[in-house]
Amino acid sequence: MSFADLNLIPELQRAVADEGYSQPTPIQAKAIPAVLERRDIMGCAQTGTGKTAGFTLPMLQLLAPYANSSPSPARHPVRALVLTPTRELAAQVSDSIKAYGKFLKLRSTVVYGGVDMPPQTKILREGVDILVATPGRLLDHVQQKSVSLSQVEIVVMDEADRMLDMGFLPDIRRILALLPTQRQSLLFSATFSEEIKKLANQMLRSPTLIEVARRNAPADLVKHQVFETPASRKHAVLANLIRSREMKQVLVFLRMKRDCNKLARDLVRDGINATAIHSDRTQAEREQALSDFKEGRSTVLVATDIAARGIDIEELPFVINYELPYTPEDYVHRIGRTGRAGMPGEAISLVCPDEMRLLADIEKLLKRAIPRQSVEEGAADLAAEREYDRSRERRPRREEREQEPRRTAAPAAKPRPQLAADGFDFSKPYVPASGPATATPASAPVQRPRGNRPQAALLGGFVSRDKK
């Protein structure tokens, strides 16, 4: 089957060919005809199988009759709205819309938090046909009346389950209340829990469920491995894995933002080029970190789950779970960053004894056991790891050095005697000559004679010593 068999217009077929694609993926082959028939869709497929093009291509075709080159904002109202949970995913979807719609005179833009609003406001007021947004920033623009959603015909929720898990449900309900009741709604995600499915049934009208693989299943081309290791040795095992296997591009996942920064700093200290990406970093810093990782300037990208939904690298070979996620569905999204577009990948998890329960939940979701390997068998031999541990021995910190006993200087050499002509030794300390010893009681203080002082001197005045 080719894209021409899906009844796509020539402009879209040409754009798809320019992107290097000739055959649709299973999710695209099933979703595109259904969307073109104006049906509400719930699309579920393995991550990295082309869900974005599955709704982008038919959406562009449905909006193609509205394409025009008029500069008037009234000719370009928002007719399609795409909601995403993260900035990275929003930027990725926006790039796909621009790439597939480059031969259509449809305007599109993306708005998300972390950057200034005035440039976004200016673009919105000039008119856009397709708007990609995160829920929070979209409501900010609605409140400032810089965008109207009254003419939206198609609304897409990409990674809908993640948006609800991240607490966007109140925002989504406010946005849905602003949309026309007669609209087409599409939900796409790699995972759908039963709770999400129930909620989606309330939002959609007789939705069509499209599943091209077992629900919550990862890509078949991903090889899974678990290294059982104590938490205190995870850093050493990670560094040894990267070095011993000569990994050039590794995406490492942790749960906490502060731990991302620390691990990235420690890897840099080990001589491994690493950078961190998480929600506390500015948008410019996040874009720079992602660009450095994609272009090979950075070997390791340390990320929280925020990056699991927004990184699209077709040939990413390794994903390492430094810590297992609390939610087993997040494991599917994490490892979905590798094994994309038909390329093989490897997912490695460093699991300490406290995480065995999380590993059991993941295996229950996947309906299969993940092969386990000891550190000595897979990461490096004991000699190499001990050598690494020795190289990691740090110098004592300043406060520790201050607590250490100070080293006393070696005794100086005894100076040579310097004798005068009369035999006086100048090298000895001065000792005043003492008169004949007089016995004084030990308890009685020594009485020193006090001279008569003029009264003026006692009052701070000056007394002339010239006698008249």
C-alpha cells in the first residue's frame, strides 16, 4: 500500500515523498481513511510508529479547501486545534504540520509556556488556520483575547492519557467548553488505561477505536535488559556501560529534576559529555540541550519523563532507565524513544532491590519477563569497575579539610651562637639581670612603688617639666 492508495491529495503525496516516506505505517493506514470520513477517533499504537502523521495528513487534507494567500486575519481563523502535554511534543507536532503542509497555503503556529507571550500574540492576531498548543498557555491567550476557538472544526489530543495524568483535566474541560459542539475529535496515544477510555467516551461522539498492536505494548524492535545493582553503584555501572560499549548517543531517564542535574554534573566530571533536560530549565536551555544531543555534541541526555513524549530521534540506539518510573505506562513511553521508524534499539534498566516491585508492575503490563543480568556479566568486569571506583575517589571537601588536625611544622634548626667580644650570646633570648633575691611570702603581692603624678596629668592635662 502507498500513500496514493489512501486518497491523499497530490500536494500531500509530494510532501510525504520529500520527507522520504513511501509506504504508510499500520496506524496511518487505518487512521487516515477514518479521519477523512469525519469520524471521531481513538488511536492507539506503539510509540514511534507514525501517529503524528496519522492525524496530521488527513487534517491538512480536510482543511485544504480553506487554503488562501490573503493577509487578512479574518480569512485565517483557527479551524484545527492540537493539544499536547509538553513543549517538546508541541514543537515536534508543529514541525510535522509545516513539513507535510508546505505545499498548502495554510498558516500554522505553536504556543507553549516558558517563553514570552507577545511574539505568540502577534502571530495569533495575524490569523492561523492550525494551532498547536499546551493547555496552560492556550488558556492564557484565550484570557487575553488574542485567539478565538469559536470556529474550530477539528480538535486533536496527542498523548491524551499523559495530559490527564499531568493534571490537565480541568484545563481540558475549560478548552472543550470553548469549542463548537459540532466538531471532530481525535485522541492519539501509545497507552490507554480503562479510566482514560471511560473519560474519552464522554468527550467523543461514538468514537472509533483503532489499535494496530496490543495495548500498552512497546516496539517489537526494542531489546530489553535489566541490570540488578545496588543504588550506590548505579553511577559506576552507568559510566562503565557507556565506556565499555562505546555508546555515542544515550538517553538516560530519572524521576526527579534535581537528580538529573546531579547525574549530568557527575558524568561530566567523569569525562563523559552530558547535559540535562527537565521542566525547571528555560525553553532556550531545553532547546539547546536537545539540539546538542541530536547533533552529536552531547553523548548523554539526562531527562525526566517530560522528555519521554517529545524526543523524536529515528536512530537513537540506547535508552537507559537509571530509575524505574512509578507508573508502568511511563516505561513504555520512555523506551519508545528508541526502536523508531523501523530501526532497532536497546532499553537498559538499572534496578536496585527497592525497585523490584516497580519492575514487577512493568512486566505485568508487558505480559512478559525482562531478561536479568548481573553487573559483572554485562556492565564490566570487577577489575574495571574497581579501577573506576578508584578514579572516582574525590579530594576531601573544604569543611572536611578544616576538621583534619593541622600538621605541625618541623622544628627549626638550632641557630648557631652569635658571641660578642665580651662573650655575650646574642642568639639567646634576652633575660634582664636580677638583683639579690629577697624572700617574699607567696601569698603577699609584690608592692610596686608608685611615683607622685601631677594632678593635671591625672586630668588629662599637660604639665611642663621646665622648672622655673
